[in-house]
Amino acid sequence: MDNPGQKNIVIHIHFYGFLADYTAARRIVLDVPNETSVAGLLKILSDLYPAAFRQEGANLEDDRSVVKVFRNNELITEETILQTLESSDEMRLFPAISGG
Amino acid sequence: MPDTIAWIDLSKSTVRYTEIDPQLVRLYLGGRGLGAKLLFDLVGPEVKPFDPENHLIFTTGPFSGRPWPTASRTHVTFKSPATGAYGYANTGGHVGPELARAGFIALVISGKASTPVYLKVTQKKVVITPAEALWGLGTYATQDQLLGEAGENGKSGRVICIGPAGENGVGIAAIINDYGRAAARGGPGAVMGSKNLKAIHVLSDGPFQSSAEFNQATKKASHHLITDPKNKGLMAVGTNILLRSKNKGGDLPAKNHQLGQVPFIDQIDPKALDHYRIKKVGCASCPIRCSRISEVKEGDYQTEVEGPEYETMDSFGPMCWNSNPEVVIRANYLCNEYGLDTISTGVTVAFAMECAEHKLLSDPELSLEWGDPASILGLIEKIGRRAGIGDILADGVKNAAVKIGRGADAFAMQVKGLEMPRQEPRFAKGFGLGHATSNRGADHLYGMPAIDLGGNWDVARQIFAEEIVEELMDPANEKYKADMLVYGEHYCAITDALGICKFSTVEEYSQMPADLLPGLESLGMAMTEEKLLEIGERIVNLERLFNVRCGLTRQDDYLPKRFTTEPLPLYANETDPVTGETHLGQYLRSGQLYDFDGMLDRYYKLRGWNTQGCPEKDSLIRLGLVKEGEVAIGKGALIG
């Protein structure tokens, strides 16, 4: 994610459920540009791991979104998805399948 | 609050009325709790499911008939023909609230009428009424006959009834209400049929008043459910929102659990189903409104039906390797019309197809090939009528496997005799344990252990010790699935006892037990969250004691061998960026249950049960179940 002249921040990301299977990782550390929002991070992850996120509503504004995102243990909602990330933020991403 | 119990003896054609003992409400609330207590006291181990001495108990809860969000549920308790042990079923719609408004917390039905009857229920009054003219009718026609033209709008009351399957003693028969809701699991329709009871028609004098405090608590709870982002998908799409993500994660049981994914997900996903959706509907007092009316306008499968929801979609879709949603919609309609459990029927059809694949079963008219629409729909009708091989299949897969022999039990996806609901235990491991240990047989709604699958990280941190949360929230990690299940079972029991829907509680933990307390307090039932959860624990333990008394042990808490001996491959769902079509691509890993006994041991330990799954003395004392323990286990077992 390096761009010359642009300051990056480090984000810790935990994947759960099939997101861990599709990304072949349970935890990654990602450098993203300063001022990246949660929505921006989801876009970056969708580009990095298209099979994991495509059609799973990584855009939380989608009624059919089945991804739950927690930033430092707080659930991200439509109202908070544009929050700007800070260095060392801990993100947890779940494919929210639930019951039946 | 509904306070009257009607004791209906169909053999003697008598109805007796009593007021509910307030102590029972304090200990069990109502609904499932009250049903469990009454069944335990009334039906001993010597009673067989179709004996007149078996009881069919309809119960409502303290919230029933009130505006509390999702207070729509009706509970039915009975000794189950599917399991030969504890049985219950639970349905939404409108009939439960109507029954509560008529003043009833329970209808306790025993005996057997000499000729077909139905019950006409009005304000605190039950009349046993001849029903010869209704016998043989499907459930839609039965409701039409009893309700007249007012029908579905509820002005002439609400009906709960059986169809031909229940009349024919089909062991997987359901009770149908409100033109498309079902108290389905465990064969309650067959028990009702065995009593020559065709229907119950309920017409109350109308709503009762709730206090300002209750209405205020209701308003707050409703607002919370509507605005909670966790409920957005369920409100917008219904339960079929699960289809795509389950297919990605290997949790979409297919081909009788030989697979956990299908290559035809695009054909059955919510977008495909939108083509058939004509209306969004909901149960009484429900702000979520997860249900949909579907219509196939023309062709071989022309039908209009409420549904199909996720469980039905998987049962007649992937499980039978059927990619045509129109066939699922038609299958849903036929099950409703005959009065059949869509889960058990779909699993039974899939069982028949796998038996046919192994040359263990054949039919002169149906190919029984995977995905064959004529076989799926034809088998439903044969099961409903007990015609041809339908007679072999009518009592579910466990009994059918015994009749077929030659190793057919390997294809019987059931626990305790009840067909498995639509989760895949090798990927959804909490559900695997829950299906195995549920007291009514394989059941996703007994504990709804999906805090991990639902991604409810915040809920897990609130409930469990911090040091176990990370492992608990990993669906592949077996270590703490028992912890998640035990908590879920208590909360599910409370939910059922109050008469509310699990989509407002354990599905997303949108409401926690503490959120229910203001409603209870305004009804004069103030208690702590711990005491409320203890009621849930009491109910689960009493249900377990019923099964212990029926002779069930640890051996009855296991999954079919397929789940512990056959690893299940997971393939990436890959979507073509140009066509948008999804296919199964790269192999990722295999799902497997590694130490099921370890999960079971922890579950028993957390519960305070011995290694055979029987509640121990300390637990029974703590829960106030010593007397019931003595009845179930014997006085000697509790001494010392």
C-alpha cells in the first residue's frame, strides 16, 4: 500500500470463519494510507481478497451485507463506517452467517 | 394476563377449567416452561405417543397477546412419535396471541374422540364440536371452512389444524396455522390426529389492555429491534440471506450432507427468489417481518405460499440436489397442505434419494434420482398419504432405515429420531453439539449456538470470560462450543417460555435477557437477569429428566457417523467478474469434528450432569427439581 510521499498507518486485522479460509490467514498486519476510513479498508480488502469479499456485502450500507466489522471491539455500523482509522487499530471481520 | 387452563378430555368429551398456579408461572413463566412441567407431571414413560394417555398441550406465555415485539409464538408439548421421548414444536403467526386474548395460558388435551372433532375456543370457553365434514381436507381448505370469507384477515378468528398427514398418523406430521405457519418438529400433527382432533378454532373478544409501564417497555424494545443494524438483513431479505454465505463457508448441507456447498447457488439465492416474492409479511406484533409470500405464476409448479424460508429452501433445494426454486416453492405448499414438517420431509426425501443411489430403495413411478422434481414432489404426496414407499418413509428416516435395513441407517441424518435441521456440523460445530444434545432431537432452535457464526464478538465479550472469547469465536475451534451452547439453551428456553420469537433474542442477541426484564416487571414479575436465566436452565433440566425417565442416555446425544468419520471438503466460491456467475473453485480445507466426545464431556460438566448426561443432585437441588429428579432417577440416586 506504499505511495511515495504518503504517510501510512499500520492496522491489525483478524479474520474469522470462512474469511480466514479464503484469505488463508487468521491475522494480518496491513499498511494503509493515513486517513483511510473503515469503508476504505473494506475496499482495500475486497481488492486484495476478491473471492473472500465479493458478493458478501463488504459495503455495510448494503441490506444484504453479511460481514460484521469490529474496530477495537466496537461494531461498525452505517453511521460509523466512515470513521478514520488510526495506527494500531485492531479490526475483526466476521462473515455473519448466524442460524437458520 | 392469560390465567386459565382448559383440561380437555376427548375420550370423555369433557372440559374442565382451572386457574394457573402462580408458583408455576414464577418457576416456568409459561409457554415451553409450563408445557414441560405439565407433560412431566402428566405423561409417564409407559405412555406411547399415540396412546390416548399422551397429552397435547398448547401454551402461551406472559407476553402473548400483548404488543411486545414478536410475542406471536404458540408452544405445543407432547410425547413425540419421532423420538419416543420429549417433544415440542413452536409456531408463529397469530393463533397464540388470539388464544391468550381468549384468556388461556394452556389447553391440555388428552384422550381420543370417538369421531373427528374440533375445538371451538371463545372467551374462556372451549366447546368440543363435530368435525366429520373437515376430516380428509387439506389444511388450507380446513381453515377456509372454519373461517369463512373473512379468512386470512383474522376477523373470524384463527385456526390451527392438521392435514391428511396428521390424520394418517404420519410421524413427521405438523400442525399448521394462519395459512402457512407450522408447529412442525417431532410429529405433533400425528399426535393430534391420533386423538381424532382436526382443528382448534380460536376467536377471542379482542385485545386486552396492558399497563402504561408495559406499553412503555414495549415501545422501547420495538424501537431497539427496528433500529439495531444487526437485524437489517433479516428485515430486508428474511432468513434466505444466509444462503450465499453458508455456501461460501461449507455450511449449506447438500446431497444429504455428502456435501456442504452447491455449484448452483446463483439459481437459488435471494436474488433468484426475489423473482417469486409478491409480499412481505410478519407475525403478530412483529417489527422484523422476516416472512415472504412467494408465487409461481405459471407452469408445472404454479403455487402461492408463505415461504420458503431458509430451512425449507435447503431441505428441498441443496439437500435433494435441486436447483429449481419453483420446485421448492411447490414442495413448501404441498407440505403445508398435507400438514408435514418441511425439514423432516426434505431430509427424508434426500435420504430416499441416497438409498436409491445405493440400490436400497426404488419406486415404480418415481426415479428417486438426485434433483428430480417429480420424485421430490411425488414423495411428499406419497408420504402424506402413506402410499407406496411413502408408508416406509412416513415415520422419518430413523424408522425408515430400520425397515429398509442393509446399512440404510448410514444415510439417516437424525438425532434421537428427529431429522437434522439445515446446518453442517463439520463447519458449524456449535450447532453440531447442539443438534446432538437437544432434548427434542436434532434442533437448531434449542440452543441457537451461533454467537461465533453470527460474528457477535461484542456479545461474546459481554457473556464469557475474556480469556476464552478468542477461541470461542473461531467456528473451527471445538474447545468452548459447549459454553456457547449452554448459555444459548437457557436463553432459548426463556424466549419460548415468554411466547416471543428467537429472531428478537438469540438469532442476533439484539436483545439480551436483561432487556426483557422491564416487560416482566411491569407484569408484576420482577426478577434479576440471573434468576431469569435460571428459569431457562430449570426448563432444560426438566426436559432432560423427562428423557432420562424414558431411558435415554449419552448414546442418544451423538450425531450420525457421517459427521465424525467423513471430512467435508470446502471449495472457494469463485465469481466470474465478467458474467457474475459463481462456481466452486480452489480446494481450501476440510471440515471435520475432531473430538466430539470432548465437546460432549464439557457440555455435561458445565451443566452439572454426569457422564451419561443425567442431571446430578447438586444441580437438581439448586434448580428446585429434587421431586422431579426422584421421579425420573429414583430416590436412591439422589441420596448422599
